[in-house]
Amino acid sequence: MEFSDFNFTKLSDGLLPVIVQDAVTLKVLMLGYMNREAFDKTVATGKVTFYSRTRGELWTKGETSGHFLEVVNLYADCDSDALLVTANPIGPTCHRGTTSCFDTPDEEGFIRRLSEVIKKRHDEMPENSYTTRLFIKGVKAIAKKVGEESAEAIIEAVDGNRSRFVYEASDMIYHLLVLCEQMGVSISDLEKELKLRH
């Protein structure tokens, strides 16, 4: 993708609107603008760089705070007059210290984030981690836990106990995510399968 590929007929100031989205949780993090130099620097360094309209200069997100946005992918929109950047945020994105510059609930996308934490536990196998102990025990033990937690969630649902159902269903989902990681299955794999059925 080149900066010249974009359609600037509707952008009188020559600046490209850029939406940054968390590559894992899909949460929208911020909006900024790029000129050609900012775009080229973003591509070259792998860190999101904007053009500051107020200061009239380039700024790489995180250059003072250390909270960089590491680029995963770049996508032009259908009219080629806006850019979507998926990124891995290093720390909070907003200057207020929040995950996003938009005040949407932080719970959005948490299951994906949890899945990433589980994957990291599997890769690193830290001591004193319950998740590590599950991976050491293997697929049969993990599958057994999924079954146990599923049964407990069913019991609470049948009894009409909403709060206990939420608790048990959360246990079930956590253990299912561990089982998915053990089987080499990602949330994206599940989404693709569900999309095929839809």
C-alpha cells in the first residue's frame, strides 16, 4: 500500500484520517491524521506516526510516554479516503491513561485479550500459574474441567440462579479457551466456523 493510492479529492488539507484499532480486542483506540511523511514513517518503523494539525509536525505515538502503537496491518476503506490501522498497544493509548480515547466499555474484546494471555502462558509456562498446571496435565484434564464447569453452569441455569450461572459460565469459558489453545484453535477459527454456518 502506498500513500499515493489514496483518494485525496475529498480531503482538501491533504491529510488522511486514520482510525487505530486494537488488533486483538478489536477495540477502537483513537483517531489521528497522516500526511505522506507520517504514513511512510509508520510503514518503515512499524510504529504508528501521525501528523499533528495543532503543532504542524510529525509525532510518533508513544515517543514520550513509551506507549507505542505497534502496527499489525493497514487497510484502506472502500473509497480509499481513510485508513484503518490494526495495532498492538504498548500501555494505554489515551493521554488520560485510558485504554482508548473513546469512552466505550473496557470489557469489549476482553475474551480475545484473555485468549492472548492464555497463549502467552502456554508459550512461557510460568511457575505458580494455574493455567500452566492445566497445560502440564494435558488435554484430558483440561477437557474434564470444561465438562465439569459446563455441568455446573447448566445446574445454575436450571435453578434460575443468574449470578451463579454467570460465575460458572465464566469458569466454563476460561477452561474452554485453555482447551482451544491446547488444540491450536483460535477465536478467529471459531468465528470462521460460525460464519460458515450463519
